[in-house]
Amino acid sequence: MKVPSVAIKESEQQIDQQVTSPFLSTFSAAIVTSVFKIFDNESTPKSGMVFDRGFIVLALVMYMIGLVMVASSSMPVAERLFNNPFHFVIRHAIYIVLSLGIAGVALQIPMAWWQKNSSYLLMFGIFLLVTVLLIGRSVNGSTRWIVLGPITVQAAEPAKLFFFSYLAAYLVRRRDQVMEDWKGFAKPLIIFAVLAGLLLRQPDLGTIIVMFVTTFGLLFLAGAKLWQFISLASVGVFLLSLLAIFEPYRWRRITSFLDPWQDPFGSGYQLTQSLMAYGRGEFFGQGLGNSIQKLEYLPEAHTDFVMAVLAEELGFIGIALILALSMVLVFKALMLGKKAIAKEKFFEGFFAYAIGIWVCFQAAVNVGASAGIVPTKGLTMPLISYGGSSMIIMTLAVVILIRIDHELRMQSIQATSSKRKTKKVEGNNVK
């Protein structure tokens, strides 16, 4: 009996659908699961998986993008100043290697050490801020750097990290007072005021704003009352407004930010050149290395305004990629903090929250300043901009997140192992 060709084709189509559909569904499910796991810190640790590799991948990708963009944006000014177009990119590569070396050492330090020594770290941060005022090197009217031979240390960078460590430890010790009593809420603000006073002497208003916003957010997550936040926000905005009004150069920055084209060759020069870079970049950019603004039209093209050069060369796609990487890093930090709080690891949770808020706000201010959304504040783009102190401290922040995740995973593994042993013992007793 001969089977009709139509029937054969229909049966083949059914077989193809049966084979293809499970494959497509399995493939799509795998993609969804992989994307979810990028953001998810709640997944059960697998055997041998004792830390979140996502943090390492994010940091390395941002390192490499930063290295390429620093190389592209710094060559003209490096050729003029040092007669070596690779001067800044070589130093940036050294900073990356140095950061990785320090990361390898810091990864061995347990979080209990950070909590126990948070007060000493804070005092060391204050010592650095005092030292920079006494023997620091001045650049562009700001005294922010301590010179140690071939190395320059920006004192404000470690001071930020140490202050956040102290604040996280304080909230563990005095969380009930922060939630119920005005005195408990005010004590960390007094420490912040001391740091802010020292930073103003440099002057470094950008770091003060970053620390203020991070402190504000962390106290909110710790459960402080709404009226306390309204009071803190009112006082903070009032004081920052006074600082801007009574310092002529800060007021010029604000007015030039509102309308940079009013004085495009004076106070608005840097911002107008940055906006030109963004405009030339359009959607896909002019191509890597083809920026015109980096040819010494745009000041600080490889540091505070590296994102403007990136926008000109890689366009909207490049900016969107960097923002997406930063968003994933911040989201993972916040989810890690939530996971730590849920497991009653309060210091680790508050510290992770602080790092997440810090990275988020600093990245937003850096991109916003170069795009004309906020006044220029002299803040680097985390893990992207040129700058040894910022690179090392941001690497330490990522390492702390990895360490927190590692300790939480080890805690889960130990808990699972103890449960298995208990069940095994109970089974033997029944027998």
C-alpha cells in the first residue's frame, strides 16, 4: 500500500514541530534563566561556586572599556605635556594591575575585620584629610592630593569608603536609637559634618554631596523616621545652597550650567565643548579614535569628561552600554544588601547598600555633568575614568561586595551541610 505524499509531509511537519518546539522552549527558558541569574543574588550556591562571578565580569569589562577610552581621549594632551602619547594609558594600566593586586589581598579580609576596625579606619580617613591640607599638592586651585614618591593619593577617596564602613557599623550598634531617638540619628551626622568641613577646605563639594546622599539613603534604609529625613534634607539643601551662593566660583558653575552658551568661551566653555561631543556622537558615534573634542578642545577629557569622548566616538550605543553595566552593578549590590539583611547580617547588608548608593549616585552625577544635566562636580566615572585613587577604592568596594556574597554563600553551604548531617544521624537512630 502506497502512502500519499501529502500524508508523509504532514507527518514530517508534526515530527519537526515536536522536535523544534521543545528545543525552542528549552532554549528560551535557558536565556530567561540566565538573564534572571545576572540580577539574582538569592540563588542557591552550587558546589564550588563560593562567590558571585558576575561582579568580577562586570569590573573587568568596565576596566577594559575604561582603558580603551583613556587611551583614546588622553593621547593629544599626553603628547603635548610629556612628549609621549601613551603616558596616561600606561599609568592607567599600572593602576589597574595595582588595583587587582590590592583586590587579591583585600579579598582575604573577613567582613568581621571591617566591622571591628571601622572606627580606626574612620580616624585614618580623617587623618588623611588633615594631612592633605598640610602637605597636599594643589592642582587647578584644589588641594586634594598627597604625593608619595611616584604615587599621588586623593585623600577623599579612601575617606568615603571608611566613612561608609563606620556608618554601617554604627547602624548595627545603634539601629534602635536611629529609629526612635533624635540623638541616635544625629551622631553620624556630626561625623559627617567633620568630614564635610575638612573637604570644604580642599575644596571638594562633589565628594560632600556624594557622602550626604549616601548617608541620607542608608539612614532611610535603616528605618529612620520620615520627619527626620525631612529635617535632614531641609538643612542639607539650605547649607549646600549657602555654599554655592557665597563662593563665587561655585555660583558661576551653577549659572553656567543653566545656560552654558551665554559665555561659551568663559565659564561655560567646558560644558559647551562636552555638549558638542555628545551632539557629534549621535546614535552610533564617529568611530573609536575619531573624536575631535579630545584634541584639547575639551579640558579633562580623560578624567571627569571621559564619557563625553565616549559619547562622541561610540554614540548613544556606547553610553547606553556603560549605563547598563553600572545599573547591573548597582542592582546586584542592592540585592546583595537585601539578602544580607534577610539573613541578619546587618553590617554586611548596610555596607552593600552604601556601596550601591555611592556607585549609583557618582555615576549619575558624572554622566549628568558631562551631558549638562547637573553642574560639574569633578567626580570620576567609577571604574572608567583615569585616576589611581578612584580606581583602587572602587575596586576595593567591588571586592567587599564579592566578600559579602562569599560569606553569605558559605553560611548557606554550612547550614545545608549541618541539616544533612542531622537528618543522617536521625536516620541512623531510627534504624
